[in-house]
Amino acid sequence: MLKIFRKEGQKGFTLIELMIVIAIIGILAAIAVPQFLQYRAKGFNASANSDVKQMYTAAQAFFTESPTATITLGILTANGYTQTTNVVASVAVGTMSGLSMNAHHPNGTLTYTVDQFGGISH
């Protein structure tokens, strides 16, 4: 098709052919990068969700022994909670009757909160 750009006996690709290939690669990258970023954010959100579930389980284990005590992150860690790298976890209310704990990842899009009944919201 592009024989008009080649001289007799020349081998290789013309500049136009190379530019077309680069344009196609650019279009594919423009489609793929946003999808990759969405999947990445979903992964970070899943880490935060997992952490808030672990926090609730550790809190319930602690409250089994000490129902009138107040929870802290240190107590949660002592009762089996292992914080995921880069996930920011906090205890808003540490009592059994008003338990509220939060977790989010700085690169994620959601903050997860668990209440005293184990309900998780974001």
C-alpha cells in the first residue's frame, strides 16, 4: 500500500508506517491506563476492607475477656490484628456498646467503618 514512499530495492519501514504504529500504541495505552488505575484502587480498597474486618474480630476477642474495657490499636494488635502495609486504621469509639473503627488506604478511594454489630459501611 505504501509502495509510493519506497524507492526500488529499499528495505525497512517508512517513517509513516512507524508513526502509524506509534499512534496505535498510544490509543491502546490511553484505553489501558485508566482501567489499570481503577483495578489498582479496588485492590487498595480491598486491603482497607480486610483490615476493618480483622479489627472487628480482634475487638470481639478482646471484649470476650474484658467487656467493660476500652479498645485501642495496641490492644487490637495484641488480640490478633495485623495492620496491612500503608493502611491507616483508627479506633473512633473503643467501647463495646459504641464500637466504631475506621480503615482506609491513602491510594484507595473509600474509607471503611465497622460498628459494634459488625456492620461495615463506606
